[in-house]
Amino acid sequence: MINVLFAAFGPQGGASTQGTGGGSPMTLIFMIIAIFAVMYFLMIRPQQRQKRQHQDMLGQLGKGDKVVTSGGLHGTVAGIKDNSVIVKIADNVKVEVNRSAISQIVSSKSSKTTQTQTQAKKTEDKDEESGS
């Protein structure tokens, strides 16, 4: 491929040999590598990071979490199966959706318990400081 490009755009080949300058094939190779590097850092890597974050979020999904599906349904997780989640969207209305259809977790039961534990620990620390 390099030989074809060199023959087409090299110093002795090409449509016109005067005034084009040609350049070396190493410059062309460097430019192609630079384009792939830019595409990787601007497109591929952020998409992989976003996919990894979504998979982590789905792994943390638990019963009682309030979620939003990609279709826009707001509900509470009532049950979890292997590849699907049962979402309660109203009284006596439950819908089974794919795990991948969960776009975000609005509030998590586990984060609430973690927050209350953190707040309780802070109040205990304050009580100990004021008692000493």
C-alpha cells in the first residue's frame, strides 16, 4: 500500500511533478497514525468509559431503587432476574424490562443507608468532641 501511495504521490510519480513537493512516505504514515490516535482519544475511549460506567451502575442495581428506563418510565425496582428487571410503575402495575433498558438510577436504597450511617457517625463524633 505504501508503494502505491509513494508511486502516486512520490517525487517521480503523480499527476504533476512540478510544485507539489510530494513529501516523504514517513510523513504520510505519521499523519495516518496521528489521525487514528485522535479518533481513539476523542471517540473510542470515552465511549468505552461510558459503557463501563453503565455496566457498573447495572451491577449495583438493587430492589427498592428508583430508576428511569431508556423509554422514559419512572419506577421502583420490584425484582431482579438474570437479564431483566421488574419495575413497579404504579400501584398494582409491574413491568418487566431488560437490564440494558435502565438508563439511570434516580435514588438507591443502598446509598440512602450509607448516607444515614455516615450522618450517624458524624453526630457521634460531634457528641464525643463536645463531651470531652
